[in-house]
Amino acid sequence: MITIATFASATDAHIAQGILDENGIPSIITDETSAQVLSIPFGIGGIRVQVNDEDFDKAQEIIKQLDLKKI
């Protein structure tokens, strides 16, 4: 798995994940629990969305089109 984007909020990460899913790209969200446990708006280094290596190029194009707050 490779990080495709890092977000300041879990909401934005989940929106990105949903759009990737709609386009047939499986993904996972990491570091969301850190944000919840530490009660801060984002985990250490942000909340990451990761995809399989072979989906990176297509996922990158999709993520670039989204108007979400990335860090």
C-alpha cells in the first residue's frame, strides 16, 4: 500500500475513499484512530488514504480533482 493523500480531517479522508471506491480503486485509511485518541483534528502527520501500488496513477488523477483539504 502506498499513501495517495494525507488529509487534515477524517471526513475528507472518507470522502476521498468513497470516490476512489466508486471508481473501482480499493483503499484504506490510516492514522484516524490516532486523531480520535489524541483529540486533535488530525493524527500525527495527518490522516492518510492508501491504495495498492498498481492503482497509484489512476488514484492520483482522481484525488487531484477533488476540492478537499490535503496536508
